[in-house]
Amino acid sequence: MGGTAAVRARGVVKSFGDVVALDHVDLDVEEGRVHGLVGPNGAGKSTLLGLLLGLTAADRGRLEVLGTLVGRATSVPAGIAGFVDEPGLYPSLTPRQNLAALASLRGSDPHDVGWALAQVGLDDVADDRVRGFSLGMRQRLGLASAMLTRPRLLVLDEPTNGLDPAARRQVHRVLGDLTDDGTAVVLTSHRMDDLAELCSEVTVLSAGRVVFAGPLEKLASETGDLDHQVRTTDVVTARAVAARTPGIRLLDERDRGSRPGGDLLVVRGPLPAMDELVVRLVRAGVGVRELGPVVPPLEAAFLALTADEASEPEAAA
């Protein structure tokens, strides 16, 4: 079911000298959704984020942000916040002082400073100097600064970079709360588990071009053959069953870096064939203790879509 568009881009082109950073890119982001931008280094992700934040302008194409047509002579509308690369912070100031300065510049309610710090779990270090913060703490402070304006569109570059598991869960919760309130979020991430937990749709970029755009489930289902590890109670029978299952190919464990023998098989095939293998193993009286992809489906799809594209160094937005 389609919602209201927070971002709609059609045929966007952006070059820096002879380097084409974005090559006729289309992008659709709905309100109240988290949309992931994925791609290898140099794919154009940061350039696209810079366009959404108004840090640069497209050379050609059409870009609408929060219902406003954005061009070279038109700045992005109010209601957008975020950061590209690391958030800009004053290292000699405390988190509270950093956010208070931003609130003053943006005309935000100063009472929101404490609220934003609490949301990202930094209220207990609100009066420490930022210069001693880890990367993960600076990322959370950048998210807090972006939340000060209560944005309708939040643009984040690797927001979970450097976070420990507890802080990562907290950031996920914050982003979930924001989208529940109708905020659209566009983020980049190299972590496939983040994409799986946060995003409803993704756009995969490679060498400045869109190579996939759509629901996360569709991306995962288009991976083709995957290598799976199968651990069973009877490896001899399991090997024989796997050899007779259509679409399944037995791999040499030594080729996969696994210890030969034991109770482990490595097989290759599409997901429907894996389902059939499990059914046949159970019918043969073989207990399946473990079945999992050697490479997760999302990561496999990403590698398949971007493996043949030569990455160019991405120009800074």
C-alpha cells in the first residue's frame, strides 16, 4: 500500500569533473518508512544523501523533497535533518552545550535538548567533553542533534557505525519511534542485519547507478543459489539424501574452509530446494540440528548485484 512520498527522484545526474557520481538515479521514499541506501564504497550513496540535505545540487533530473521541487536555485525545504560522514560537533563542548548551540541557531525549543540526549542514551554523559567520546557516542550525539528539529525527513550516514549491541538496539528503537510518528528515514549501512531489522525498502547503488530498488523481501528472494551449512544426526544418510534432492549440489567442505567429516554438510542450491531437502531429511529419520546460509541472503544478493561493477572513488558532496 503506497503512502505519501517524502522523496521522489527521477533521472538524477550528478558529476564532479569527469566522475559521474549519480547516473540517472530514481528514488522513492514514503513517509513513516525507513529506506536503506546500499552499495560499495564509491557507489554514490554519500552524494545522494548530500542532495537530500541540500549540500549540493543535481546537474540534471527531477528531485522532490517533502513535496517541494528542489533545483539549483531552490534550497531544500524545512523539516529535513541529518548528516553525511560523521556529524559536525564541537569537541571542546559538552553534548548539552553542542545541542543548546544548535537549538539556538535553528530556533528549536531549548527544552528539547534534554529530551534528545535521553532518547539516544547520552543523558548520563551530557556534561562531559565531546573530545573524549568514542565513534559510537559521536554517532548517537549526531542523531540527537538531528532530532532537535523534529524532522519530517531524517537523513543518516552509517548511524550505527561504532555502536555496541546495547546502543545499536537503542538507536533502532529511536528510529522506530520516529517512523511511527510519520518521519521518513533514509540511511546508509554496510550492516545487512541493520537493513533487515530497520528497512522496509532498499535501493542498491553500484558505480552511480541503481541496480535494485524495492522491498527487502524481494531483494533476499532474488539471490539465486546459496551455500548452506547443514548439521544433522546422521551425516552419511544426510549426504545420500542431499545427493538425490533436485536442485541441491554437495560441496567439498575443504573447499569451504570447513573441517571434513563430522556432522556437517555444505550444500548449494536455491531456497525452495533447501526447503525440500529438510522435508526429505525428516522423512528419512535424520534430525536437522542446524541449517543456515554460509553467507546471509541479503549479503549474497548485494554481492551478486555489485560484483561486476567497477567502483570509482566517490566525490565528496
